[in-house]
Amino acid sequence: MPTIVVDDQTDQVLMMAYINEESYQLSLKTMQTWFWSRSRKALWHKGETSGNTQQIVAIQIDCDEDTLLMRVIPAGPACHTGHTSCFYRTVVDKNQEE
């Protein structure tokens, strides 16, 4: 299931990842984010190697019950590039156009 991760204090979208039943249960048990890597076909604990973990504050589900929203307190950047958010590259911004 697609999962959107948002900084609970700033409302900034940090990342989107996939969660399966096992990673969901681990997230509930530890109150830290766990995901399912579709490319590696393996569980991953966010921050396991970087230390940039995410403490879960709330989990919400959308009206179709096919996407989760996790509100977190991040301990460091969400993106593996070192950026706060994985959404740091702008494709179009109508607010910036003249």
C-alpha cells in the first residue's frame, strides 16, 4: 500500500514508500516507520543505516482505504540524498512563473 510520510510539526511531505502487512505491524509495534522495498523485495526500517529514523505520531487512511498517511517526528533528513524531503526537485511551479 502506498504510504505518504509527513513531518508532524511542519506538514512538509517527506517521502512516499510502500508498506505491506509485516512492515505495518512492525511500524505499529515500534512506532517507527518500516516499509516494504518492492525493488529489493525486503523489509526496511527507515534510518536503520543512516540513523535518520521517523517516530510515528499518527497513522491515517484515505477514504478508499488504499493509501496511508503517516505523521512523524523525523530524526534527520528523509531522503537518502541528504535532503529533508524526497520531493526537493521542482518540475513545474506556477507560483514561480512570470
